[in-house]
Amino acid sequence: MTIHFISIGGSVMHQLALALHHKGYTITGSDDEIFEPAKNNLAAAGLLPAQIGWFESNIHSGLDAVILGMHARADNPELLKAQALGIPVYSFPEYIFQESKTKQRIVVGGSHGKTTTTSMIMHALQQSGLAFDYLVGAKLPGFSQSVQVTNAPIIVCEGDEYPASVVEKRPKFHFLFPHVAILTGIAWDHINVFPTFDFYLEQFSIFIQKIEPGGVLIYNQTDETLHALVQANLRSDIRFIPYGVPAHRIDNGATVVLWPGAETAIKVFGNHNLLNMEAARLACAEAGVSTEQFAAAIGSFTGASKRLEVLLQNEHTTVYRDFAHAPSKVKATIDAVKQQFPNRKLIALLELHTYSSLNADFMPHYQQALDAADEAAVYYSQHALEIKKMPPLDKQVVANGFAKPGLQVLNDARALQQWMEQLQVNDASVLLMSSGTFEGINLLELFGGLMQLPPGNPAQ
């Protein structure tokens, strides 16, 4: 196969390009900007475009396919030429399906927990010695890349509800046609794409209808919205497997899960992670992994990048970094840390960085999200609003939305740093939640100083 990537520099796009290159395909690509780590990764494989920009000459009749990234616009000259020549143009998920038609497809959907659940399945399959391909939205320990496409009989995919491309506006997970589908829960997100909750819900109804006949839907029955959605979309040609939080206990800050015939201590914690783990166990069972095998494997799972990731810790303090940004994710993460360490003070800092989280009309959805924190602040930058071409966001609107007494609302980088510098972190859990960067503040240095750790030698 000879394939050209339009927007090859994307975080997932370049990973697919590398995977297909390793499979033996001839790969070319283009982009108008390529940042690290994509730049070095592509260069190392000899796939870095010689010139930055879009060039019609990249498109020719010798191409078998063009894969179009989210970054490309509808008037992209390479896209227009490919369409004129009749070359098949695929979005990322459409092409993944082309490569997985003969595989057992396991697809994880839902508003939250997709990356972690997908990661748990991958970890358990790997530890159990099964060959499989995968697509996941994070860097995972034990996996050199986030996309793998080989001749393996199974593929595990994180199924995103965001649009597939500028040409194909339908959600990505509508193109994967799972044999084993998971829905982790539903909470309104991406309001720039799905302006009403009913429209958002409809995408999950469609996903259920996309499950292959004879397949299975594994779903979180503790989510009332999801449970009602499933009941409204029952099919006689697939199986439905509900799940909830598995039996467990907490011993000195460590969680032990109790499955029938299997018991294991795990390195992650919180009800949301226990739900993710139960979904992963049931999916792995469909791939032939027993509960005993799963229990033996999952005990060494340390989590995906920026999912309750330990940034620093000593005997008195743990600093976590987490990707949480949507209200349901923020609340689940906060509650998990508080339940795991009930005798510690919980300090929470949330950076609003997504379109939804910076929208004044969406702010009331954050009510109670930070309530379990003993000390909390919310930060957002004027720059983030400008990049997204959004109107100014009043600090009082944010405060009213969260409705948490004592909440600090910050929208200046210097004020953010000063707030962090005055924290008393002894006997505390510190939770830093963002899909952004906290203005590039050196968190290791700042919190290492607060914890009085030796410079360059933080406790882990």
C-alpha cells in the first residue's frame, strides 16, 4: 500500500503513519506545522516531510489512499486534488476499520474513562500473552507507541465521540463497528459540536446500533443516563452485560479487588477506576482471558499518562497530575483521592482549558464537582479564550457555577503561581487537573520546594 497523510504531524496521525510504515507500507505526509515529539519520531523513521506546507504534487494516481487529519481544512489543496483524482480519502477511524475488518474489534466508548479502560484491556492482554493491535489516546508503560497495526487477530480501540474529520462530521466511534463494545458512562461534553444534550445522547444510541450482530455491549449500569439509554436501544441480536463497582476493600491506602476465585491488590484507586477495571475484565473475558488471568495481570497496572499520575510523593504528601476537565471527570477524580486518603487534607487545582469548560453557559454543570476538596482553586487564561475565539469569561460566573465556598478563581499566570507557592502541603493530597499546561510552570520544582525535597532528586 502507498498512503499519504494530510496533517501527518498530529499526535495520533503520526503514530498511525509510523505503525503502517513498520508494517511495510510506503508512507508520505504533509503538514503546515509539526511539533515534538511528532517531529523527532517522524524524522527517525524517515517520514518527516521535506517541506512544511501543502503541495498538490504530493497527490498522484499512484496512491492507494489518503488519510485526512482533523487539523486539515475542507479547502486543503491536497484534499481537493485527491477528491478530483478519485483517490479514496479516509478519516483516521475509517482507515482503522479498513485495517481491522478481519479482527475481533473491541471498542471503548463513553464520556469518561475511555483511555484508562482501553489501557487496562491492553495491559491485561499483553500480560496474558495475546497478540493484538490497538489505538489509545495516551502514552502507556510497556507500549512504545499509541497505535499499532499488524496482522494480529484482535484490535482494541479507544472510541471517541468527537467528529472524525473536517469532511466526515460524524463521531469517530461510529466507524469502528465493534464486536465487543463498552460504554463507561454519559455526561454532556463537547458542547461546541453537540449543542444540546439530546443531540449528544443520540450519538451513543447510534453507537449501540453499530455493534456487529452477535456482538456484546458491556455497560455501566450505575450511570442512570446510560442505563436508560441502553433500555431504549435494546437489540435482540446482541448481548448486554451490565456492570458496577466490584467488591473491594482498602488496606492502609491500598485497594484490594475481590473477584470470585481471584483477589488482587491494585496500584490505582477510586470507584471510577474500579468501574473501568470491571469493564476491562469483562471485555478481556470476551477475548479469552479468564478472571484469574486478568487478576494476575491487572495488579501491575500503574495507569495511563496524566490519569492520577503521581508527580511527587513522600511519606507526608502526594502530588497527582490528572487529565480531568469535564465536570463528571473532575468530581470522580476528587472523590477518589478523598476516599483513598480520608485523613489527609485535599488540595485541588483545576485549569479550565477546553471549549466546554470555558463556556459561561456550561459553568453550572460544575456545581459540586470540587466540593470534596478542602482547599481549591480554578484557573483559566485569557490566551486560551483568545485562541478559541471565545468571549471574556467573568471570574464571578465561574465562582457561581462551582458554588463552592472559599473557591479561588484565578485568570492571571502570576496569581496562579503565587497561589501555589503559599500552599501548605504537609499531610496533604494535591490534585492538579488540566488538559493544558498550567502556563508551563515547573511543577516538579515548585512542589519539590514546598515538600522540601532535594533538588533534582524528588521522592517517588
